Amino acid sequence: MNGVPKHERRWASDTVPGKVTVSTETSPGAESYSTAEEFVEVTLDLQDDDTIVLRGVEPVSVVDIADDAVAGSSGYNTPASVPSTPSIRRTSSRGFRHFSQELKAEAVAKAKHFSQELKAELRRFSWSHGNTSRAHSTSSTGGGGGGAGAGFETALAARALRKQRAQLDRTRAGAVKALRGLRFISKKSNGVDAWNEVRSNFDKLSKDGYLYRADFAQCIGMRDSAEFALELFDSLSRKRRMRIDKISRDELFEFWSQITDQSFDSRLQIFFDMVDKNEDGRIIEEEVKEIIMLSASANKLSRLKEQAEEYAALIMEELDPERLGYIELWQLETLLLQKDTYLNYSQALSYTSQALSQNLQGLRMKSPIRRMSFRLLYYLQENWKRLWVLTLWAGIMIGLFAWKFFQYRNKDVFQIMGYCLPTAKGAAETLKFNMALILFPVCRNTITKLRSTKLSSIVPFDDNINFHKTIAAAIVIGIILHVGDHLACDFPRLVHSSELVYQKYLKGVFGHHRPSYIDLVKGVEGVTGILMIILMAIAFTLATKWFRRNIIKLPKPFSRLTGFNAFWYSHHLFIIVYVLLVVHGVKLYLVHKWYLKTTWMYLAVPVLLYIAERTLRFFRSGFYTVHLIKVAIYSGNVLTLQMSKPPQFRYKSGQYMFVQCPAVSPFEWHPFSITSAPDDDYLSVHIRQLGDWTRELKRVFSEACELPVAGRSGLLRADETTKKSLPKLKIDGPYGAPAQDYRKYDVLLLVGLGIGATPFISILKDLLNNIIKMEEQADSTSDLSRGSDLSVGSTDSPSLNKIAPRRKKTLKTTNAYFYWVTREQGSFDWFKGVMNEVAELDQRGVIEMHNYLTSVYEEGDARSALITMVQALNHAKNGLDIVSGTRVRTHFARPNWKKVFSKMCSKHCNGRIGVFYCGAPVLAKELSKLCFEFNEKGPTKFEFHKEHF
């Protein structure tokens, strides 16, 4: 297109030409203005008819130019319609009056001249395109070419008008917001330290003083997004009008300075150059598609790459309504700065109002003593259930130890064995007590029943497994004391005692002949004790997280000693241990009367209770006959099982059940959270492959599954119509879990990490079912009210008074906030149906859902900027999130949990909020700490509950 003027690469510089500077653009390296210089504020107004009206010229003086660094560094031109910043003060000096009048006249002349030039250039540009269009259209439409040229000129005029309006829409707030966007380097990086690290990387990677293009990504810290870094390298090279494959340190510093420039315009230009590879100042649809695919690759969004062409067309449709076939820099900037407008769709599902005041108490400075006392008081308040149980347990152990210690301190054998024997016997008494007590926390049916009683208000049943582990640690300590004192102290003292002393004190115990050390060890008491130590050492070792979670990698065949199977089977060694313990307690050396041999007395009730529990599970699992309705395998190694619901199987949301698959193992039972709601006519679980049993389970079901038909989710699926027979399943439960207590709170904060979202999916379904019931009940109430009005007139209906309290009781929860954090895009397929259902049916806004994808760079990063734009546009146009495929917006990177708690404090002041977490232990510590901090500062109280998988 000869004769068409080349577009400027920065539309912000296309201002009134001449010596009069309406706005300036500063960079980090620009000199500061002297406070002695004089300035004026010029206010211009661009009308719809392309006329420019000079509203006023006022003298101003500079107070502190540093205060205006935000606007200056951003490269933004403050519009005339926006009041001056606090750094500029108006003056009433008459010395400027004459100057202002001259400036006004000159500005009007320059503005008119600029307007005329703009119109002339527009006509010339349109005429050139019109001739081109007519040349292409005459062969097919004859005299229609003139109309096409006129249409093209109209389209150009419409775009020019939009550009002018976009210039006027650039506000100071927009400039500040822009500084947070399009960062090529993480905002956490300090400028000087970051460059020092880059320079150090240059020294390691450079060859002959040059850094090659292939090493650029690693050098600047973009190893995980190397393709993006290479495009950045090429765009910076093109900007310098050079095609290079290597750069020196000085050139690297220039590149680094450009990508870390605080000017938003500068960063925007770099991003534009990455897309505009032919440097014509325009971006066509194919180039948009390429950058979308590049961004998707950098953020590990494989599905987005497959739909890149569709989303490129969407961007062109939005930014190019005139259908000129290209977009320019100012249009890309407009989309970036106005993406929040498109994100308004999330307001119904996300709490978007800003917390203007935290309404926190206790922010005033406190003395260290008062602060420590307050923290101690809060700690006691939060942990009093655990503390009194532990105190009672420790007190019982101390009492038993002291009782047995002083009993043997007064016996004749003390004269030979000394304090070694009382210490060993005291430890033995605590061992008997703990070996009995350790069975109670794993009696799950009993614990589940007790959770529903008033006893749950004083006993922390959620900590049953932690208490089980604590008792196990006490058993280890007791074994060390008991066995150590026997083998290393009192046995040697007995063997080396004099004959006279032995005959005086121990003749009636061991007989006339003093036993040797070997005789003591090979006796029934010694052998049973050693065998118990060996078996318990195996079970305890394989129960540690290093072995149970496969953290330790052993070579074959020892690899079988790690994993859940090893833990599960080794724990069954305790059956032998308890038999040996009873024998050990009967064949005592120093006790001969049966009623003094108390080991069996300690164990009788706990062992019988545990046997009853296992018997109940055995018969109940056979009684609960289920058949599979649907099986689906999703990305992320997740298996979904939907099965029939036995009529007798009643459960609460948040509870879990045990699942057994005889085709995998006829003995192993594994717990999984129930993801269906109590009102559903089926049971469902979501199982992620985390160990050897789940891996084999997935393999068995994969063989029976088929590829899904069109419109069905999942990688593989199977149902009742599948030709291949599905494996059989057995279930047992339900069992209590912390999440089942969600009904105690008016406000819920549900946090799921990866597959840890499963218990909360059931809660969301249950809340949704209650919401639907409330709406149906409200409709029936209104129908009754209308009927009452027709029949009785204004008389109050007694039936309504009965319905009202029942409706209030139906749903106590007023707000539920669900935060799901995952690192894989495919994870959203697991619960896509539930999220869409909640978004569609929750008209009252009770449930707010927030999805976070950690594989995508945080919002504001240049690598995710275009994805954010596409995400906003697609939901505004089609009502779907491009990442999750649901109506729920997906946020990028990790949540700022402090902000989440802060907003909840503001919205629910003086409220009692139940915080439920399921996932890895790492995040649990952070959430627990935040609950403590906000409880300490404000009237809103957070109660934290956690469970790990």
C-alpha cells in the first residue's frame, strides 16, 4: 500500500505538535525537574465533531516532583480532565496571566492545525485503501467498488474516533493499575539483587564473553518458560534493528533494563513487538494465535493451545469491530487496562468488594508481657480440649508409674537390684495402660458415634489419629526404660550378687540355684519380650511417613518395604504382639498370684471392643451390596466411582467410607471422602493415584473402560451399558471426619488442595440441595399465603407461623466460601458438573467458589497477560471460563490468604467462621497461623479444622 503513512509505534506521543507540551513521558533515567521552573496546567476537551476546546490554562508550581513518580515512571500522560496530583499546587500569581493568554491563543492555533492534519492524513489513508478495495472488487461487483471504499473510509473514521476516546480515558488510576501489569520479571525480585543474579548467571553461561540465545531464558530466570524468553530475546533484538544469536554483558544489561523498565508504555511496547514480528505496527489474527499458543505453553495449558485459533478470533472480534483485519498498540493497551470491566462476571461468585476497614481491635501497641499473656490465653482457649486430655493421660501414667515404683521399692528384691527394678516395673505399668489405650482411637465406629454426643464438646475426636501416634511414642519410651533397665541393670546385678545376699532375698523367687544371665533371657518372659520388641520395631518403622508415603526409595526387592501395603500388613503383626503380651504378663518372675498379674485386665475391654469393631465391619461390608453405575478416569490420575446407595447407608457431608476391591486385594480397605450429597440416590468417590493400591485399582478399571463418546468428559469411561464387566466393590462406613461439623457455623471457609477438595464437594452439594429446598418451601409458603388471602382475607394463617421456623432451620449457613487450589488444568474436570450446577442454581449467592491454578503465572505477569484478556473476553461473550470450562472464574498463582481472611473479617464482623482444610500439611500451618493472628486482632473468630490425606 504505497502512499500509506507508516503508523507510529506509540499512539501516546501523537499529541499536539509544536513547542507546547501538553503531557510528558518520563523514564527511570530521566532527570528530575528543577523546582525553580514554572509550569502551566492546560485543560483540553475533544468533542465528538473532532473539534478541540481549550477549557483553561492555569499556572502551577512544583512542590515535590518525587511524589509524582508513580505517574511519571509509568509513562502515562495525565489527561487534562483529571485534577492535578498532590505534587502540583495551583498559584494565583498575576505574573502568569499575560503568558497564559499568549499560550491559550497559540494552543488553539496548534490544536486546529493538528486537527486539520489528522483529517487530511485520514482522507489520504482512506483513499489509498479505497482504491485497493475497488481494484479487488470491480471484477466481481462492478460498480460496488465505490461503496466498498466508502465503507472502508467509514471504518477508519470509526477506529480513529475510538482511539481519541481511548486517549481521554487514560486516567491516573489506570496508570497506577498499569504498573502492576505486564511484568516480565517477578515483582518479588529486587532490582539490584536481581541484576546481580543475572550477571552471575551470565558469568556461568557465557562463552568467550557472549551469552548465546539458547541460554537467555536460564540467564534471566525464565527456565520454565524458555520459548517465551526466546521470543522476548528476538523482539528486543528487532527493536535494535539487528538479528543476533549472542549478546555481550553490556547488551544483556540493556535488554535487562528494558524488560524491567518501570514504564508501562515501555513494557507494553515490548509485548507488542513480540507479537508484531514483521514490525509493521499492526497485529493480525495469525500473530495473535501464535502469542496465545506461546502463552499457553509457558503456563502449561495444553487445552488452551488446541483452542488458540478460536480465542484469537475472539480477540480480533472485540478489538477490531471495524473488521480492518488488524489491531494496533492502543487497542491492545485498552483491552489490558479494561479487563477488569470484563471480569465483572465473577462478582456473583466472588467477593470483590474491597475491605475499607478491617474493624480490628487490639492494634494498639501492647507491652511484651501483656502480649505474651494474651497469646498464652488464646493458646489455652484454642487447645484446652487437647490439653486436658493430655494432662489426664499424663497424670494417669505418672500415678501408675509412682504406684508400681514405690511398691517394688519396699520389696526385698530392691536390696539386690536397686532402683533399676522399680523403674522397670513402673515403666511396665504404663506400657500395659498404653497398650490398652492405643486401641481406642482406631475404633472408628465408636468414635463416629461419640462425635454425635455432647462428649464431642469436651473431647477432640478429630485428633484421634494424632493421639494414637502420641501413645505410640509413649510406648517406645516405656519399652526403652523397661527393657533397658532389665537387660543392662537389674539382670547383671542379680547375676553378680553374692551367694549370701541371694539366699537371703531371692531364694524363694528363683530357687536355690542363682540363674545366669542367659537363663534370665531365654526364659518365657525374656523370649516373649524380645519377640515383642522385634515385631513392634518392624511395625513402628514401616508406619513412619518416610516408609508409608514412599519418601525413602529402596532398591528391589526391598522396595516392597515401603508404601501403604507394607504399613497395612505390618500393623497386623500387633495381633501376635498382644498374644505375646498376655503370655509375658502371666509368666512373671517376681509375681505368682493370678490376681496380681494385671496385664490381661488392662487389655480385656479394649481388645474385645476392637474385635467387635472389626467383626462389625466384616459383616456390614457384606451386607452393603453395591453395583457400579458409572466409572470415569480423568487427567491427573483420578478415578471416579459412582455406585448404588444401600438403603441403610446414611451419612453426613464431609464423612468418609472405606472401599475394598477384591480384584486388587481381598484384604485391603482404604478410606476415601464421599463426594455425593446425603440426599443423592447414589454414592460417589474420587480416588487419586498416590500409592501402589490406588495405582493397581486404576489399572484394573482402565481395562474395563472405553473412550468416551462425544460430549462426555474424562479420558476413559464406563457405565452399566459397557460391554466389559466392571470389577466388584465393597464399602464400609460411614466414618466421622472434621468436615462433618460444618453445620455448626453460619459462615464457612472451605479450602481444598488438589484432591483435598473431595469432602467439600459433598458439602457444596448438600448446601445447594438445602437452597433448592428453601426456595421450594418459600414458593409453597407464598402459595399458601395467597390461598389464605383469598379465603380468610387479612386474617393471619396459623400454618404460616409453623412453616417459618422450619424454613429457618433448613439452612443455617448464610455464606460458604470455597477455595480450590490445584496445579493441573485437567483437575477442573473432576467437579465441573458440580461447579456449573452451583453457579446456575445458587440465586441467593450463598456459595462463592474460587478456583486457583498454580501452574499459571500470577495475574500481572506478561506470560499470563494475554490469557487473562482471553479469559475475561470469553466469559463476557460466552459465559464460560477458558481454563476450567465452567462458569466459575479461575484465578492464577496461589491465593493471598491474608487478604482472604481480611475480607472475611470485614464482611462478617463479630462472626464465628469455621475454617475447614483438607490437603497437604504445608498449607495447614499457614492457615492455622492466620486464624491465630486474626483471632488475636479482631472480634471475628476463626475456628480451624484440618484433615490430611
